Amino acid sequence: MAASDAAAPAIELVGIDKRFGAVHANRAVDLVVRRGHIHGIIGENGAGKSTLMAILHGFYQADAGTIRVNGHEATIRDSRDAIRLGIEMVHQHFMLVERFTVLENVMLGAEGGARLAPGAARARAELSRLGEAYGLTVDPDARIEDLPVGAQQRVEILKALYRGAEVLILDEPTGVLTPQEADDLFRVLRALRDQGRTVLLITHKLREIMAITDRVSVMRAGQMVAHRNTAETSIAELGELMIGRRLSAPAPRPAPRLGETLLEARGLSLRDAAGVERVKGVDLALRGGEILGIAGVAGNGQGELLEALAGMRTPSAGEIRLNGRTVFPGRDFNAASLRRQRLGHVPEDRLRSGLVRTARAAETAILGYQHDPAYRTGLGLLSHDKILAHGARLMRDYDVRPADPSLRSSLFSGGNQQKLILGREIERDPAVLLVGQPTRGVDIGGIDAIHQRLLACRAAGKAVLVVSVELDEILALADRILVMFDGRIMGELTAAEATEQRLGLLMAGVQDVAA
Amino acid sequence: MNAALPRWADLILLPLINLLLALGLTALIVLATGSDPVAALTALAVGSLGSADAIGYTLYYATNMAFTGLAVAVAFQGGLFNIGAEGQAYLAGLGVALAALNLEFLPPALLVPLAILAGAGFGAFWAAIPGWLQAKRGSHIVITTIMFNFLAASLMVYLIVNVLIAPGSMSPETRRFTTAADLPGLASFGFPSSAPVNLALVLALLAAGGVWLLIWRTPWGYALRVMGESPEVARYAGIDQGRMTVLVMALSGALAGGVAVNELLGAQHKLLLGFTGGYGFTGIAVALMGRNHPGGVLLSALLFGALTQGGAEMAFEVPDVPSEIVVLIQGLVILFAGALGNMLRPGLSRLLQRKPA
């Protein structure tokens, strides 16, 4: 490398432009990332961060603009080009072979010859060196499927470093981590920076940006709207830049006006299709007028618990009571029947289960309620006019944009899809509302609207259960918080007692010492 | 990449271009075999649509394909790939024959509907078993319906050769049904041809209308489409997928049974070996090309009917064209319209977007 390179930025993007049909994902984006920096990129969902990183990583090609790596113009046609230039990406969803060991995963694509053994020995030595240098310790012979999520992420990072990454792009890396695991990750990132590597951190969490980055760039609607040195900015300023207006402080909530117990589970257990027990003897009671939050790192049984309460899965043991009646064990325990008994359910994964993707929005708006005579003609056939009129009204009432009930459900943004589903479940005036990940993939403006809706349900005396992996969300909404770990309730905190620290320990499976 | 196309281009222009491509490639191959492609394709066109007789036969074949196409399409709306329309149609033949042979004393106005119902019932039963096996035992419907084709074939050979065969007959077929069981040909309504096209054609059109209503205008059809879109979404919505699977397979098998009505009541007037002639399998291609929509299925059934009839004529008129060419054309149509159906989509979409619509 020439001496002049030392001063050049690690990455320089000039005038990057990218369109997908009518969507202008990146407009003349400029970005300078200095070597040995942790550089944050924030923006709402759909602001164009991911597209920009995909261009840098060779997944897409820009329609216009220049990429310079270490001061040299570079063409990045695919990820192999990117890797050759030392640019590596750690994806939000890990790209690891579950049944392979750590060592085998790290070697993947860099086996180094027809025979595995010499490469493996080299990789093992290199792994232990990298582990020591950056505090990235992982047992090289452990299988990926046996590792916790935080360790899997370390493997991803090790893999990138093993292949010689100079620039590491991390896409929403803390989404699946406990606060403690996130702290570990940040320690590793700082070590990487201190040894001269460059880190690009994509996130929508302002707190992370403030905690770890040296410099931050803000994207909004496909454009770079600001670059700041982290030390010279604030969460408030970044938040404003990100959404283009001032964030209102959350209004203080009135104390809950508690009603009767509407949903109750006793000793509820659930096995998955493979026979593994995912929910282990959970007790909970939910009263009208309160929001009960269930916190936990993704995959600790919250999703299964939610589906069991909604009648989508049959528990293996225990009892569920809804509106004072035992529904499980019972003859007619299924989602349709519980829905008739005034249980609303916004599923955790709306794309996988809450939305009829290829159908019109108006059709998604009757999912689960398709038997309602309100949508029939005089002859008993489904009436498109009535379905469309209902869809239009729902979309207007719940501010779903664009308010076109004929548009395909899959074409709406995450936030608008969520508002549509939420509207569908709330408009039936349920007694109990189960909500999984209310704002996953929803932008900040949408988050606020959805939270207001849930608080309105609480004020209206409904019993609301919120399962979320976002601690901020749990803290903002819940009156009481249950923390799940490994299928069990680890502890219960009231909103007043709950701190991120205490929740974090419970989420990691450590009994609250203070309690 | 699912480039957006205007609806008319998606439904009409694109299939038409694909069809022309298939025919063009056929012409090249005919040319390569040393024959005259113009003569061959002319014979194909005239043979399928050039006279009342030609049209009559085309419609007769198309009726079979419409039934099996609808059968495959309706199951596919629920995400189920019914490969077994052939066997279901075959078994339906048993139902039709048992009714026609044993209820001879009834007047036509009762006998014909009963025979049709018996056919539909037998077809439905034969399809419901794989549906039930998938719903209760998790046996994949593609595998079981294929197996059930073989079972149907063996069972029917046994029954026709050993049980139902006309006494003293050398050929494996039953005696002729009573004329009371004859489904009137269109000729008796003034259609100027002696081709075996019969009222089953009207039945097929009604079935297509019924399927359309069912899928797009009933809550049951809505639930079916939700299940076809994603079993996960169906689970969320509380749709009983086991029940749904059995019911839609039964419906699919009943529709496949239409082949037996057209062939046995409308044309052959007896049950004979192998009367299903592969229509069950052609139905897969018909449904594929018709985008699993009843209207599309009718159009593509017409196309495949025309190819079958025109192909036979071509083999007769232009003898130096190998008769396998017809199969080749069908194969190419399936290839271009089905498997490569989206090949031209991005290009066409760009072309249409360039000029302001």
C-alpha cells in the first residue's frame, strides 16, 4: 500500500444514487468513513441505510456515484469484490452453518487448499490470536447450534476478521442481544478500533450511537441529512435529524384503573414440534385496564407463550382462563374460537402470520373475521364492495398510508402493515389484546402512533399483553413486567422497580439478587 | 424479480408471446427435420379450428382438460399440488359406470344427474384419501396422489377385466350403457357437426363459474386462499387446515370426475380401459398456464384442446412431420408459458414503461 494511503479515508462514497422502480432509495449520498473510527449510521426503517450498505458490500450496484476504498476508486460488483477490498459485513441474521463447529464456520470459503487439515491448523492458531487480541473468545470446537446468540455473533465477527476485514459493517447488531451481551460487543468493537480497524455500525438505537461511535451520519428518506462528531451531538438532536421533527417527550400515564382478571394462565407448558419444552410452567394473570409486558431475549419462549394464549398452539399442560371461563383444557380450543370470545391478537411476526401478503389490504383487514356476515351480500357471498368499504374505513381510522384498500398488503411499509393489523384486532373491541413485538420494523413516527393505540386500549379497560424484545418499549408501555428466560418466568417487576440493569440480569437468567 | 406489468399485458400479452415463441421454435424444429413448417402449422390451425368438425373435436378435448385443469387449480389455490387428477378421473369412471349400469330403470332426467353425482363422488373419495393422509399423518400430497394414480390404474384394470367386462366380450370394456344415460351431444342442439362434443362442455363452464364464485366470493374460498398463501397465516387466523385440506381435495377430485362424464356419458357410452388418456396430467399444465384462475383454465384448456385436435390432423395431413411433433409443441408451450413464464417479464415491463401508456 502506498504511503499516501495512510491519510485517505477507509471508505469514501460520493454521490451514490440508487432507485428501485419508483422508490428512490439513495439520493446522491456522500459519506466519509475515517480509518480507525467507529462510524454510526442511523435512520428510520426505510431511510436507505441498508441499501447503502448493500451497495458498499456489492449486493446491489449504484445507479450513479463513486466508491473509494483507501483513496482508490473501486468497483464492487459482488461480495467477493468487497471481501477482496477488506470490507466484511455481519448481517442481522447470522450466516452461519448451524451444525458446523466454530472452526469450520470460520474456515468456510477460506479453506486454503484441497486438504482441510493444514488450513484447519492455521485457522485454529489464527482464531486464538484474534481471540486474545480483541477479547473475542469462543471455543473453536463448539457447534454453532449449541452457542448462545451473543457467541454466535462473535463467530461472525471472527469469521470476518479471519478473512482479513479492514472495514467491518454491522447491521443492527444488538437486536438479539441482552444489554450485557451488547456491552461485550461494544468492548470488542472498541478493541477493533484501537487496533486500527474501521467499524460501520448501522442502527436505529440512538443510545448505542452515543455510547460507542466516534462519528455519526444521519439518513432520512434516502438522503444523508447530517454528519456529526458524536461528542458534539445529543440524542435529542439526532432524533430530530432522524425523523425531521421534534420528538415529544412521553406523556406521563395515569395509574391503571384495574378491572377484573380477564386472562389467566396456570402452570402453562408447551412443547414444540420436535418435542422440546419451550414454555415451562408459566403462571400469569392479566387484569382489565393494565398492560403486562413480557420481556426477554428473543427465543426464550415468549413467542410460544403468546401463540399458546392465542390458541394457535395447544399447550402440553396447564390451564388457560379467558373472561373467567376455562378455555384450555377444553374441546373448542383454537384461534378462531378464542377470537369469537373477544381475544384480539397481533402476531409477533406480521409478515409470516398476520398478513395475507399477496391479497389486497382490505382482505388482510378481514383476516380471521372472514365469516362475519357484515362482509356478505344478500345472497351470502362475500361482497367486495363491503370489504373494500370496511378496509377504507379501517385504514382511515388507523392512519394507514397510503389509504388504498385495493393495494397489495405486501406493498405497505412495516409500520403501516402493523397499523392495519392492529386496527383489525382493536376495532372488534376485544376484552383481551395480545400484541407481539408491537413495533418491530416500524419507524419512529409509527412507533409513537402504535404506543398511543395500546395505551388507549389500556385506558378503555382492556387487558393488554405486550411481548417485546425492545426494553425501551416494555419500559414505555408496561405497568408490570414479566421476564422470560428459557421458557420460565424469571421474575416480575412493577414499572417503578424496573431498570434496564435489573431487567437485563433477569433476561440473562440471573435471579434478581436485590429482589 | 417480479416486475410490474399492466393487468392486460400480464394476462393476455405475455401468454400470447410465450405461445408464439413455442410455435416459432416448433417451426424451426420442423424445418430442421426437413419438412415444411408453414404446411405443418397451417394443418395444425386448420385441423383445430378450420371447420365445424375440427371445432367440435377441439371443444370435446378441451372439456376434459377444463375439468382436470380446474381440479388442479382449485387444489393449488389452497397450496396443494394435486398430481392425482388422472386417477381420480379414472375412479370417477367407475362411479359413472356403476350408476349407469345398475340404475337403467330410471328415466334420463334422473339417471344422468345420478351418474354424474356418482362420478363426482367417486373422484372426490379417491382424492380425499390423500388429503386425509396429509392432514392426519403428514404424508405429502404430491407423493400420495402420484401413488393413488397407480392404485387407481391397477384397481380399474382388475375391475374392468375381471368383474365389469361385458359377458362374452374380448375387449376390456363394459357393455354399452342404456341410451337413457347418454349425455346429449351438442349436435342435437343444432351444432353442425357429429363430433362427440356434448353437454359436459356446458357442465365444465358451469363448474368454472362455480369454482370462481367459491374461491373469490365465499368465506370458505377466502380461507382456502389464505391457506394457499401461507399455512402460518392460516394457523394465525384459526382456519382448520386439516378439514380444509380434505374438503378441497374432495372438490378437486369431484372436478376431475368431469372427465368421466364427458368421456363415458357423452362419447363412449361404456367404461373402458384407460379412457382418461393422460388428461389428468395435461390438467397440471392447463392449470399452470391458466394461472390457477378458472377463466385462465378455460382459455388454456381451449388451447391444449386445439393442439391435441390440430396435432392429430397435422400428423394426418403432413405425413412426413413426425407425429411426436404434437407432443413437442405441447411440451414447448408448457415450457414457455409455465416454466419460463416469467422469462420475458422484465424486458416486456421495461418496454411498456418506456412509452407512456
